[in-house]
Amino acid sequence: MDKKKKPPVPVGESGFPAVHDLLVPKAIWFTNGVGVHKDRLSSFELALRDADAETANLVTVSSIFPPHCKEISRKEGFKRIRPGQIVHCVMARQDTNEPNRLICAAIGLARPSNPEQYGYLSEHHSYGETGKKAGDYAEDLAATMLATTLGIEFDSEKAYDERKEVYRMSRQIVRTRSVVQSAEGDKNGRWTTVVALGVFIF
């Protein structure tokens, strides 16, 4: 008997095996939250609940925003997660049990104007920074990484506001933004955790 020939591996639109296409996120949603509890791990869980991300098994990944990735709302993103689902995300996380200590977690995003080009996500977690300062820093990180990829010339010593104008004038970066969560440590010394997440949908 002739052995049956195995079917060829399906090829996706990219020209690579179809599984490669399946592993590229099609959408992303952003969220943030804060949790307070006497136990450190429980405060993290409560922060995830506040962020509507507690039902997923979260796997953190690094900083690439995929081409053609669509931003969807937090409400829509939450509806697409099934309990126990393995979900990939970019996460910033910070915690403290020091009363009144300021903590912050921020995610920055920089998107290129060309949808065929990838963008950047950044994570920033800090002590003693306001939400505005941490958010600007995370946005700056993402925009700077993208600018170096695109070959945009800029002076790294200049303030971000000045560099942002250079990025805008290049017309190669279409949008930058950040999502931030800040909090002061619980006055009674319980653990306080803040999270900011960019959650991928496949």
C-alpha cells in the first residue's frame, strides 16, 4: 500500500505557516487598577480585579505593537476573555507597604503612521512620581524606541515635549499615549499594588 501523503502545512497571508499568523495579536485594550490588602499577593489580585483582568492567566510579553493591531475599549476587551484563558499582555506593576509612599505603574504606546510597520509599547513602574510624570515618561520611552527604528533624527538630550514635536513633524509617528495608575501606600501599612496593562487579543 502506498503511504498516504501528509497534507502540506497551511500557509498564511504572510507567506509563513498559518500558525505564525495566528500568533500575531489582532487587537489590544488598555486597563489599570489598584488593590489594597494585608497580603502582598492578594493586593495584586485586587488590582487585577479593579483592572477587569483577574479571570485570565496572564503571560507578560515585551514591547512590540504589531502591525495592523486595532485598539479596542476596555469594556469590549474584557468581554473577549474567557475565565482561565491564557492571555498575553504588557504589564507595569508596582507595590509598597510603606504608609503614604507614592507608587505608579504606566504603559506607553507609540504607533507608526504606516500600518505595515510595528510600533512600541513600554512599561514603567516607579516610586515618588505623579501619574502625569510617569505617564509622560512611559510615552517618551515608547516614542523614542519607535523613532530610532524609523531613523528619525532627534536630540536625546532635549525635553520630551520638544522631541515630540520633531516626531510629529516627521509624520512617521501617528499617535502616542499612555495608561497610568498611581496610588499612595495604605496609611495602615497594608500592601498597595498598582497595575497598568496592554492586553492582547488574538
